[in-house]
Amino acid sequence: MLTREELPECPVATTVQLIGNKWKLLILRNLIYNEKQRFSDFLKTIPAISKKVLTDDLRALEDDGLINREVFAEVPPRVEYSLTELGKTLKPVLYAMYNWGADYKNN
């Protein structure tokens, strides 16, 4: 998780730093619409993402406190990702982005 000193002064820049790449946004989108997802679910619904980028972005979102990673003691191991309470506060942001994109496409 970034320290307060590492965050940009501008709140918009802070938001962009935390969720500002297309893959992170799509990961968050998936978790908003499907409360829990496994690694393979992300690969199916975000087909252009590589396993390495998905792994890196999941770790970054977890480090920043936006998603949870739950490991189940099974064979083979099962891992599920979900939004944290902080991550859930991004719902209005992503809904606004969805609505803006839909309006843009329809004009």
C-alpha cells in the first residue's frame, strides 16, 4: 500500500495511480458485477490480458487495499478475489464511467 507521502497531491492523480490502467479497471468491473472471481474467471472475461499482467495487477490492487485474496486449503488450491470495503466505494466511480461511455457511444 502506498504511503500518504507517496501519493500525488491531486486527488484525481491519486485515483488514476490506484486504478488508472485498463486492466485494473476491468478487474474491478468484474468484481463489481461478480462479487467473487477466480484467476481463470478473469482470464475468460478479459481475454487480452496476459497471466503476468493479471498477476501483477491483482497483487497491486491487493497491496493498495482494494481487493481481498482468499486462499482455500484444497487440492488443488482455490483462490478467490473480492472487493474490500474500500474497493466497494469505487462502485459509483465505475458506474459513472460506464454511463459516460454508453452516452458517448450513443452520440
